[in-house]
Amino acid sequence: MIFRLNKTLTCLLALLTTPLAYADAQQDNGAALIAHGEQVAIASDCQACHTAPGSKTAFSGGYAIASPMGAIYSTNITPSPQGIGHYTEAQFARAIREGIRADGQHLYPAMPYTSYHLMTDEDVHALYAYFMHDVKPVDQPNIETKLPFPFNLRFSMGAWNAIFGSTAQFKADNNQSAEWNRGNYLVNGLEHCDTCHTPRNFLMSEKQDQALAGAPLGSWYAPNITSDPISGIGGWREDELVSYLKTGRAVGKNQAAAGMAEAVEHSLQYLPDSDLHAIAVYLKQTTPIRTPGESTPAYSYGKPVSVEGEVRGDAPNNAYNALDSGAKLFSGNCASCHQPDGAGSQNQDYPSLFHNTATGMIHPDNLISAILFGVRRTTQDHDVLMPGFSSPSYVDKLTDQQVADISNYVLHNYGNPQVTVQAGDVAWIRKGGRLPFLAAAQPYMVPGIAVGIVILILIVIGVRLRRSRQKHKL
């Protein structure tokens, strides 16, 4: 009898505790799913584009993404009614992978769905759970993107996607290691490195045969990151690549600025070391692509050269317009941080100007842009700030010619002496870089369409007149 009573009590206790245990398990699974989704959001660098500079509300949109066609404003992706709160998971997945909003409108590829199509079902599911259950809803309306005609015709993206798009999800290569496959997924999928580092054709689609071979990016230049030992990262050690991804710098190689600094600040520095090593492993095994005109690694150029002996005492104190050469301009504006010999500060927060990819590349865009717009990068262990010598800034505004003079002094003493900068080059960089064909042709599209319509009308009229004359002859 006692045995039966004990058994009954045990069964009752099990019945009472099982729902609680199940609920705890469900809660743990939900927390794990959300944590997974947060990691996917970090790896995908969502916050960098969907949070306006200075905003205190993450993912609320309003960031103006510069494109050759004009500013494209990122949208509110918090789970509010003005964000994506009404999105089903299927609609969310379609926006991520295909660039189509819940209302059926097409997104511009500033939202890198051209890379995110590789995202696995598991990662999409986790990402949706994170945004819907862990991100704070913000009732902030979206800023409307207003591109000029014909780029404002969003439906035209349907044709563009049909020609250049893909909906294929990531598939592991069984002939490669798990680490290589993870790196492939991160580089070409979540981190979407290809969107900046791959050159584009005249319709602004990535050239698949030149993947990661380097490309202009507005005022800046996203360098070649293939395994080529001259033009790419083939001469970098794996630990140098990992350091660069984690901190934004690899001493004696390069420092992150502009879009790459944002990627480090908001995404890469928070990835586990295993992911950073996977990225390095994959990049070191990519197809090497040589940049035409390059025969020496960019980071190998230069040596210490002191400017002071050349310029000190050259002009009397307080002489008007005494900074009339590249050497003097460098001494007056750059040497206090980068040192008179170009070696940089001891901790390299102000980097050396020799053994520096920015000064050794065949493209001087990054050197010019760093002077004009400065460098800002925040990581867990240090902050880096270089002021920009253009308005608005707290340092002197330099003219195009002065920037060109400084650039040439730096290039010829610390960097690639084969490269020369003209004032006109600086002017283009100051404006946002040279326009690709499609953007440059935009002002002529409306007149061209009008002329085409007139020609078509004249052809139709001509055909009808010809037919009318033939009828009268009969």
C-alpha cells in the first residue's frame, strides 16, 4: 500500500513538474535562438547601415548610404509598425534574400541581398527571432529615397535581378575544410565583402570573374583582397589578417578607414576568433588576381625620410603663405602626428606612412581621402581619430593643390613613387569620386529617351505615309 502511495505521489509530482521543465526548456531554446540571431546580425553588419550616425536608437534607419546614383536611405528595421513589425518570417526572408519588401516593392542593392541570398534557413530564422523579440521597437518614420529618373523606378530592379541576381543558398564544398567553408560563407554571404571589393560592370553588377579584385568605392578604393602576393593579401600572414579584422590595423601593412573601419567597428571585432581565422583561411586560398601595373606589394614601399632638415629655417617666422611646397605642407600639417620621418607614433595609432598599403597602392584614392575626410575608428581596445583637412573640421582646410602637393611628397618619399596626384584628382575625390558609366549617363537619359520617342514617331509616320502612297498608286 505504501509502495503504491509513493508511486502515485511520484507520478503526480512528475505531472506537475513536467510543464515547468518543458517551459524552461522552451525558454532556454528561445534565448539560444535569439542569441544566435544577434550573432548573425553582427556578422551581417546590420547596425552599421540601419543606424544613423549619432542616433541613440539602434536599427531605426535614416542613414544616407552614398551611391553613384544618389543617397539611398536605410529603413527602420525595428519591430515597430513603422519598421518591420508587420513582416511575417516568409516576407522577412524574401527581403533578406531577394530584395523585395513586404509590400512587393524592390529594394536597391545597397541592401546587399545580392550576398545575403546565401544565408541559410537556420540563420534567417534566428535573425527574424532576434529582430522580433530582442530589438527595441522604435516608432520612427522612414526617410524616402529620391533618386533621379530612371533610377527612381524601383520596378526596374526586377529586370536587373532577373539578369544578375541569384536565389541560391550556400552549399558547402565537401572538398574543402569546414574552416574554409565557414570563411566562404562569411566573406561572400554574411559579411558581404564582395559588394565593396569586387569591381562592377557598366550596369553596376559585380564582375564574377574578378571577385574581390578591388574596386572604387566613391571617394575611397576597396583594395584587392585576393590571394595574389603582389596586388592582394597573399603576402600577409594569417595572424596579420586576423589582427586587421579585429582591430582595424596590421602594423606594416594597412589600417582600416571609411567603410572598412565601420565594418570593423560594428561587426568584425565582435566575431569569435574562430570566424576571423576562417575568413583569413578562405582569403588566403582565393583565386589570385593581379592588378594591372603593379609589380611590388603596396606595403613594401618606403623608408624613414625626415622632412625637417629640408624645410626648417627656410622662411622667416610668421612669413605669409610660407607653406608653398609639399615638404613644408607635410611639416606643418602632418609631421606632428606621423613624425617628421613618416614613422608614425610608437603605438601606431598614427600609422607609419611607409610600409603602408594606402601610400603604396597604384590607386592614390585612399591617401587623398584620408587627408580630405580623415579617419575615425573605434574598437574595444583603442580609438583612432585623424581629422579631415576639409570643411567642416577643426584643422585648416587645404586646397586641392595643397592636398595634391602633400600626397606627392608622401608618395615620392614614403610610398609608391610611380604615382603622381594632380589637383584635378583631388577635386574628383572631394566630390565623391568619378562616376561610373550608368550614373554619368543619367543627365542624358531623359533627352535620349525623348529623342528616341521622336525618332520612333517619325518612323511610324513615315511608314504610314509610304503605305498611303502605295494605296493611291493602286
